Amino acid sequence: MKALTRFSTRLMERFLPDPLVIVVLLTLFVYVTGIFTTKTGPLEMVTFWGDGFWALLTFTIQMALILLLGHVMAMSKPFSKLLEKLARLPRSAGQAILMVSFVAALACFINWGFGLVLGVLFAKEVARVRDDTDYRLLIASSYSGFLIWHGGLSGSIPLTIATAGHPFEKQMGLVPVSETIFSTWNLLLVAILMISIPVLNYFMLPKKEDRFIIEKALLVENTEEVIDKKDLTPAERLEHSVILNYLIGLIGLVYIVYFFSKNGFNINLDIVNFIFLFVGLILHGTPRNYINAVNEAAKGVGSILIQFPFYAGLMGMMTQSGVAKNITDTFLSISNEHTFPALAFLSAGVVNFFVPSGGGQWAVQGPIMIEAAKELGVSKAVMSMAIAWGDAWTNMIQPFWALPALAIAGLKAKDIMGFCLFVLILSGVIITGMFLIISL
């Protein structure tokens, strides 16, 4: 296993370019594919690309904020101390890999945005307190937990189809989460993955001489100022006011309590960002400490702001030209009532390379899959979860979702994708097997 991992990581380090280059190559590939496999002309493809370019703007800002605010919260002394205590629990490098993998997966099951950030922050803290664990594998292990998200409590497809007024309600009605997220087979699948993936990551730990041990100094982030309040101007006194910070933080906490009392455990990106912001403010103590932390954390946001619009344009070409539909139809043409769920999962995995958004992918594949499921007599819940799991599956080698984690970790996609490739293979076998079994 270690030899295969070493070969894979070296291969990725040598041949995998920066994620911006990857999305550019994907854009050119879809552009040419659309021209030659559909009735779309060259100018139309450019139009689809340009019209869709800013379609993910709101989501882009949400993701940039979740990266920024989560990072800032973790830079506070109280939060850092909590992570440090947890990071000291493992007694070996292997145990550290197991713990990071499991904690990240559990957090992503609860909420994907929270889990994505918490996992990488925990992995960084483990690397800071230990000097025997491969940093690349730690970050890859934290990201591997993201595979769980679409089968968890924040899965966008199962939550959408359980909500009255969803776009395809006339075609399929409402599908309760008891038949999707909380179905016996889905919970069993989640449990199997939450055990098998940490074990796989454990066995991928390189030999001591091959491990990438990051310098601890590179992981220390301290933005709190030591000041003499006697020399402060009135404006500076406000910037260093603990009372001011706690007052606005208290107002934020009151709203958070109100939100959950009214909406229940309905976590979305906006409330996650709200929690990160106001808890972070309180933990940093003063406005100046918080501002300093924001300025430091903002350095990692650029990649998201630049690359996500390219993916939005890519999605525009995929959906409007019919390329995504052609991919789906190809898989459906070889399906029957027994193989349909597994092939739907695989088709969703392929489409996810070009449409790395659960909601966007459901909008593209949903109408086609609903009709196919009806014709073959396949459960709507199973069909929907097949697409959901396919969307989550190829995230392991699609750098779109890895960008926030990589920005916090200070690594490049090629540093972790060699490990993630094996997570993709193992999980693909397990998930495909589950859909074949439940279709017997």
C-alpha cells in the first residue's frame, strides 16, 4: 500500500497542475465536446459560458466567507487551545490519521461547510503538536471526510426533495428524509465509509523517512497585540474595547438562539457563517484582534474568488448545450431495474467533474432520472440518493471543493490528490456495491 501511495503522490506532484489550470482545461474540453456532440455552435457555447459565469456569485461569496470566518475563529486563543487538547489525544502518527479522518467525516455528516473547515483546522493543529505525521496525508484525511456530506444532515438533494414546492414536486412528489438520509441502507453506507476510509488513510501513512513533516513555525498564527492602554488615542481605545466586542457578540448570540428555536436544526451556509463571525468576535476579545486575524486569513480567499466563476461558466455550457444530458442518457441506455441505481451513481460522478454543485447537478440530471426511475420501477428515494452520492464521490479528485481546505492548509491540490485517489477507488467500490445490493 505504501509503495502504491508513494507512486501516486509522485505522479500527482509531477503531472497535476494548479486547479486554475484544471478548470481552464475542463472549460476547453467541454467547449469542444459541446460543438461536436450537440447541435450547439461555437458562438452559442461562448454565450452559454459567459451567461453562466456569474451564476454562482452568491455561493462564491458564501464559500469565501466560510473559509475566512472559520479560519479567523480558529485563530483565537480559546479555540486554538481546545483544538490543541484534542490534537494531543492520539499517541502515534497512525492514531492521529485515524482521529482526523473520523472527526472530519463526523463533522461533515452534521454539516458539510462546518466539517470542511473544522477538519482541516484540526489537521493543522495535529501537525503543530506532533512531529511524526505526514502533513499532506493529514490534510488529505481531513478532506476525505467530505465524501460523507451528501448522505448526511446537510445533503442538498435529499433536503430539497423533502421540501414542499421543490422544482420537481409535480413529477415526483415529496420524498421524506426517512426514506433518504435516515433510511437503513444509507445510514449503513455512511457507517461503513466512516470506518473504512480512516483505516485506508491509516495504511497510506508513508514510512518515517518519506513523511512530509511541516515546520511548526509555519503553523503558528498569533494576531493578538500586546498594548499599553495608557498611550492609546480615543479611537484606539474603541478598537481595543472588550466591552464593545462582547456587546455586539451578545446580540449575535441572541439571534443564533432565536434562529434555531424558530427553524429547528436547519443549518445552512448563512447561519454557519453567522455563527463563525460572532463566536469568533467574542473569542478574539477585541475588535482590533479580530481585524488583525481577518487580514491574516484573507490571504487564502483569492483562489475561490477567481476559480468558482470559471466553474459556473463551465456549468452553463454543460447544462445549456446538452452535454450533461448526453452523459446521463449514455448511462441510462445500458441500465435495467437492477443496475439503474449503480449506473445513476456512476453517471453523477462523471457529471460532477464538470458541474461540481449538488443543486446544479440535480437541476441537470433530476428531470431525466425521475422519468427513467418511473419507467424502470426504481424507488425515487434510491434514485435521488444515487445522484447525491455520485456528486459527493468524485469530489475526492475534483479540486473545486478542496480549494477552501488547501487555502487554510497552505498546500496545493497535487500535494493531497495522490492520497485522495485511493479514497475515490475504495469508496467507489463500496457505494456501487451498496446500490447493487439494495436493487436485488
